[in-house]
Amino acid sequence: MYSTLQMIHSYWAYLVLAMIIIASLNALTKFFGKKEFHAIDFRISLFTLIVTHIQILIGLVLYFISPLGLKNISNNGMGGLDSFGRLLAVEHPFIGILAVTLITIGYSKHKKKLTSTPKFKVLAIFYTLGLILVLTRIPWSNWF
């Protein structure tokens, strides 16, 4: 079960990263271009929200069953973790939760705005912050 979930989490991350990039670029270009908010913009932001939430749920399950997550901290203590162990056991999950929280806040706040420019502004800010956080804590050595 662990290896299957880890594989799903790893491959799903490509979709998550692609969607956050698409949603951020969509919001930024339409905000600066003063475009109108359409149904496709709503769908892009919603789909991004959904795939990030699925990723964080898979990641949380992995955190508790993986030897590299909570078990690593329990066995070695925080002081016994090397930099890669700390990345997987502490930084990656924490930043992932924080990024998904920002994306969720951005999605919720954009729905309360009545016109296009404020909608795109909120989405651009929160989704781009989420993207930056995700990019900082991807374990790049495992990806390629």
C-alpha cells in the first residue's frame, strides 16, 4: 500500500504543479490584461483547488504510514534527521499544507468579489504564493 500511495503522490504532483502554474498564469495575465471573468476561469481555479486537496490528502496518509514521515521523527528525533530527512518529514508536509491553505483562501475570497479585476487579483496573489511555496519544497532529487 505504501509504495502504491507514494507512486500516486509522486505522479499526481505533476498534475498539481501544472494546474497551479496554469491557474496562476491565467489569473495574472487576465488581471494585468483587464479581462472579464468567465466560466473557464472559474473551472480552472476550481480544478486546481480540487487536485491540490487530493494531493494533500494522499500526502497526509503517506506522512503517517511512510518510514520517511512521522516514523522517521519518532525513530531519530528532530536532531537526528539529516537535511533530506528533515525535508521529507517536516518541511515538505508543512509547506504543502500551507500552500493548499493559501490556495483555498484565494479560492474562497475570489467568490465573494463581484467584478472581474478583484477576482483575478485575489486568485493571482494566493495561487502564485501557493505556487512559490510548492516550488521551494518539492524534493527535486526524487523527481528526475
